[in-house]
Amino acid sequence: MIQAAIFGFGNIGSGVATVLEENAGQIAKAVPGGIHVKYILDIREFPDSPFADRIVHDIDVILSDPEIKVVCETMGGKEPAFTFSKRALEKGISVCSSNKELVEAFGPQLLETAAAHGCSYLFEASVGGGIPLLTPLLQNLAQEDIQSVTGILNGTTNYILTKMERYGADYGQVLKEAQELGYAERNPAADVEGHDTGRKISILSSLISGKTVKFDDIHTEGITKITPADFVRAKAKGYSIKLLGVSRKCSAPDAPAGIRMEVMTAPFLVPEGHPLHSVSDVFNGVLVHGNMVDDVMFYGRGAGKLPTGSAVVADMILAAKSIGHTVPIQWEAEVLETAASSDCTNAFFVRMHAADAAKVHAAFGDCIDQVWSDETDAEFVFVTKPVKEGVFFDCLQRSGEALSVIRML
């Protein structure tokens, strides 16, 4: 039997404990004797929990126990999660994390610490919740040159956009409903402003490049400006609107390896027939394109107590089966320079006042691909050909005030 500990007994930490308890028989098939939670570290007491007798408040109780071989870090935030994780790794104790903020900020450092002390740092649950994503990406697709990763990586925003599309509701109304149902936090900024998705696409970009792609270097937009009118126009042409994390390799002769990463988080129009078009409600979907395997789609619950807890336990099983050596993950601390957003290439959907149509034609010229409105319409709606974003926004500045601008996948 492997003795383990949980750092942080919130929603995900309690989910980990539940998965380990209720699926003990299944886990024992993979790890002889199973995995037993000996300690749970938290500043609070949980007198009504079946795990109340395992609560401790001092991390040294855990780190000084030679029986502890694996811990899961489900605390959230950077501190004290970083300090606690590093101390555990320095003791040769493998750490399995669901903490995307910590992984994005300190992933390479913690991986290096794990390798130096013969243990593992694993973080499957930090991206995609319960979806098996990072392990297949690193192992089953290790032979691939991954060309792009495109994903719906935040269930809260996908739920909001789905409701807006289905019922014609406005953003504020659906956000309130999402908060009442527990899908959105009281302060929803991390989700709706795109920061959560941005951190996740940062981690994915780092893993497919082997270098570090910093969240702070990623162009990030949220969903707060999306309106019911945008959905009406999009649906009429067979499109849905999704908040996406997009990471793609593009040729760049001036770059050291001849390629440059284009990485961003923003709303996109997604056409019918695309694998991400039908991903709705709180579900996540991630499309990975390899140079040999072509497209591979991952779909499932991207958040939640038990789905995310299940992903953490999957890492704990892998760590338990790998005691004595390090599960290798290539992620160097060297920061990879990504393309400026102005140099990224995208097509755009644009809504303008009808009175500005002549200025739009004069500014954009051949960059206009299709006009989606007619002469009787109060708006001038058009989509562009793929164009560098710097060129697009320069043309837009000369066209008048846009009612809406959304990229197209």
C-alpha cells in the first residue's frame, strides 16, 4: 500500500479523497495494496467529514513521515502551494497538482527539483479537468510534431456562451444564472476575462514546444463584449461562438528554429462541421493536430470535484508505479519568444454601422471575403480573408467604430 497526503481539502482535494475511497478496489488493480490517504493538510477543521481524523495543520507532520510517497496539491494559487510542493519534492515525495496557476508559473522549476531528487511532478488535472489530455500528449503523441492545439478550456465561459446562443439571453443575465448554479465564482474575472483559458493554453504551448510560453506574453481576451446580436449573425451562417485557447506553429525564417509560436486566447466563430462547434455547456474540447496523425480530439468535463479529482488520482497512480525514478516531462525554463498579436494571422467577423460601409470598402479593399448583410440592413456585416492582425486593426481604425469584432476559426 502507498501512503499519500492531500494538500488542501477544498472542492478538488475532497474529490481526490472521494475517488481514492470509493474506487479503492479499482485503484488496487493498478497499485498493489492501493493508495491510502494518511494525512490531509488544511488550516480548517472538518468535523463532519469522514476524513476528519486525518486533518493536520503542520506540513512537517507529513514531510517527516517516511511512509509518505505521494502527495496531491489541490490548494490553488502560487503560495504556499509552491513552497509546500518544492519541500515535498526535495524529500523525494512525488507531487501531483491540479493547480494551473502554480504549474504555469513554476512548472519547469518544480520538474527540475523532482528530477534532482528521484521523484515526479505531475499535473494532468491542471488542464482539461477530468479529460485525459497531458499524458496522451506527452506519451501517446510523443512521436508527433504537434502543429497546433485549439481548445475550449473553460467550462464556465462555454456554459455562458451556450445559453446566450440557445436562448438569446444577454451576457449579464446568463452570468448571474451561472453564479447561482455554482458554475461561476462570485468574482468571475479569471474565467470571463480569459485568464483561466490563457494559463491552460500557456501550459499546453510549453509542453508542445518543450520551452516556456509565459501567460503574460499571451494576447488574452474574454467574453464580456459578446452580444446576442453576434449570435444571431453567426448562427445565420452556421457558426457558433466559443472562447478558445489557440496555439500554433508558423513558419518564420528569422526565428532560430525557423518557426514561431502564435498563441492567444479570444472568442472565435467556429463553423459547423468543426469538432469544437458542438462542444456545449460546461464541457471542454481540445483539438490537437500532429504532422503525421492529423487531428486528435479530446472531449469531456473540464472541471468539477469528481472529474478533476479523478485526473489527480490518475497522476497519483502513475507516481506510485514510478517510485524510485522520475516520470520524464520535457519543459525547459528557457522562455520561448512568441509572435506579437499584430503578427498573428486570422480572419475576422465584423459588425459596423451601415453608414460606414463605404469607408470599410475603401479601407479593407480585397481583404473583405464576404458581406453578410444587405442594403436594407441597419448594419454592415462582413468577414475578412486571413490577414495579419496588425493590418486588420489598421484598416479597422480607418473604417469607423465597430459594433463587434470576433476572430474566425
